[in-house]
Amino acid sequence: MYITLMHKKSQPSIKGNKIRPGFRGRIWIDGKEGTFLGYGRIVLLERIREYGSITKAASSMEISYRHAWKLVDSMNRQAARPLVETATGGKKGGGALLTKDGEKAVSLFWRLYKDFQDFLKREEKILIKKGAGL
């Protein structure tokens, strides 16, 4: 398992009519097949937990079921133990739920994400103090 931190100063983003200059960055965890966990994958896991369904989770994120399934399958293959368990249809229909390892992955990612955002804020303040033109 590899952890990749990407730290870059991006172009100012426009939100409404306000320009928000500053540091932006993304964090993801790479595995043997490439991306293992990242922001979008974690949101998908949280939506699966919320809706109990990959279909409903995908719909809530406005992505296709097929894409969501590929992401879940990739995470499950790369993890030591599955992060999501699925049940096929039947009388009550199918469903999906996060395993204990899935819950741990979500918690770990958000901790790393918060630490990374804190890092970006600290570095930005340091550069501003040094007069780096931000």
C-alpha cells in the first residue's frame, strides 16, 4: 500500500463571483492496481452505508451503477478483506453494506484528509508570512 499526497498551488477557483486563491490538494491511497481510496471512493462508501445499495449510492452521486460497481470491486480486490458486502436480489431485493474494514477505511481516510488540509493551511500561512506573493 502506498500513500500519495499531491500538494500544488492551483489556479484560483471561482465560486459564485468570488475568487478563492490559495492552496488546493488531493489525497489518495494507491494500491497494487492504482487508486485504492480517494475522496470520491470514500463518498461512495459513505453513500452505500447511508442507502444500503450501490444503485442508490451511485444515483445520489450522479454516476452510473456500472462505474460505482467497478469502484467497489476495485476497492474490495485491493483490500486485505472486503470493504463492501453485497447481497443479490430476492424477496426483499439485494443490497450492500460496509464491513468493519470499510468503516475503518472511511475513518482512516477522513483523518488523513483533515491532516492534509491542516498541512496545506499551515504551509500557506508560512508562505504568506515570507511574502511569497499569495
